[in-house]
Amino acid sequence: MEQGHYRLSLILASILLVSVAAGALLGSWKTIADVNSPHVREIGKFAVEAHNKLAATTLKFQSVIKGESQVVAGTNYRLTLTAKIGGVSKKYKAVVWEKLDDTKQLTSFQPL
């Protein structure tokens, strides 16, 4: 009987360890391998256009330099991108939430 309790305790401890490890990965930011993919470029362009509407600016999207994604209720994209204003290229950090229904929301846009 005592050996059975030991095995059960070992199994429960293993399940708990795996659950904790998996939970640490959920919601973590992952590097986007291909920042030139059409979808990532679309997210970057959306970020610039949404910022232009909110801030009444005329930035022109150029490229995504690097990015990370995070699975939530949809996907968050944290992108470092370049955009031009008045012929001058500048870097920005943008966060876009792409919801499960494929709509997008700009949650942050900052110059670097």
C-alpha cells in the first residue's frame, strides 16, 4: 500500500511539473522568424495607418525590422518597424492585437 502511495505521489508531482512548465510558455512572446512575410507586413502597415488616423500624421510604412508574437485571445504582434515622414525614415515600436475574428486593434505605437 505504501508503495502505491509513492507511485501516485510521483505521478501527481510529474503532472504538476508538466502543467507548470506548459503554463509558463502560454502567453510568452515568440520571435517572428520571417518579418517579411505578407501577413507580418500587413500588420505593420495596419499599425502605421491606424497611428496616422489617431495622431493625424502622415507616416508611410516602409518595413518591419523585427517582431514577436504572443498568443492570447487572438494574437498580439510587437513589431519594430520603419516609416517615413517628410522623407526621413524613423524607427517605431508598435503593438497590434489581431482578434479571433481577424479584426485588428493598435494598442501601442512609440518612436524609438
